[in-house]
Amino acid sequence: MMRQRSLFDIVGPVMIGPSSSHTAGAARLGALARAVVGGTPRIAHIALHGSFATTGRGHGTDRALVAGLLGYAPDDERLPHALELAAEQGLSVTFAEEDLGEVHPNTARLHMTDASGREFVVQGSSLGGGDVLVTLLNDFPVEVTGELPMLVVVHQDQPGVVAAVTARLAADGINIASMQVAREKRGARALMLIETDEPLPGTVAASVAALDGVTEVRNVPKV
């Protein structure tokens, strides 16, 4: 079904910078990566692909991505100074130009480490008008826009885990908007990505984390 265009699509997002793709979208991509980590990472290595690599610096893509990691909105007046502010806040950032394969030209891969040493990988693209699409979450292919809250559940690929998680959400009155499931191989590590209509209370995430077979749960707000 074709999505109906809105005034926002035509006029574009409110932002600091010259390009909705290279600035507003990049800031949202950084914000979504921050949400996956659960806060500002301590280390971020950012690979820039395609036009993000060739023209991104002039459009402020590097600063916008880091601004998102710091929790700044696309229209935040601090965005042009994000690199300096990141250093002040203890976020170490490096950039590299890389060929990420057959992906959208406005694509970045963020390899992040949090304060406890845990590593996260988020790869996504800026599609224009401030819209983004995350296509890789750690080792798993996904399709995430950040427009809905989501629960990220890492678990063992074993019978009953998916049913137990969805039953837990149903018991708490949580309506599932969409669900994606992926696995490394049969019986190995697997991922559930559940988008919901409403933000999830922390108690729900904790109850899902306590289920048999579940190894990690991330409660990710919409961005």
C-alpha cells in the first residue's frame, strides 16, 4: 500500500543543516543507535558509505550522527559542535570511509561500545525527509524505522520462547504492531524485534528478560 504523503514530507523536517538526508536523517540514525545502546556510548567507530562518505562532511553528516548519539534532536543548536561536545562528554569517535556493499548510498554503520564494554552494531540508511531505515542490528538483518517503540529480545532458538514472550506481552495488555524474528542457525542465537503501539514499561521488559531461553532484552523508545 502506498503511504499517503503529508505536509511534513513536502516541507521537510525542522533541522540545523543543509540537507534532510545528510543532516536530519543522520541525526535520527544516531539517535536510534543511541536508543539501542541505552544511552551515550563510550566509543563509536562510524563507517560512512556512498554519498555519506563522499559529501557527508560538507553536509555535516559526521556531526549529525554524533549529535544523535549524544541525544540531540536534528534542530538542536548544539549539532554543529557535536564533535567537540562528544570529546567533552567522554565519547571517543572515529570515522572511516567504507564500501558496505549493495546498500542505500546514504548509509552508515556504527560500531559502539558502552561503559561496561558491551559492543553494539547498528547499520542504517537515511532515506530523505528525515526518514531512516536500520537494516542491521548486531549480526541480524532487520527493518526498523524508529517510528514505534520496540522490544529487542535476544534468545536461544528453542521451542516455546516466541510464544512465551508474546503471551507475556498479551498478559500485560501490550498490542504488537509488528514482529520480526531471525536466527543465526537452528538451535543457536536468535532475535525477536517487536514493535508496539505504546511505550513499554520497564516492568514488562524485566518480566520478558526472566523467561526461560531469553538472554538479553533492550527496551528501545521511538525516535
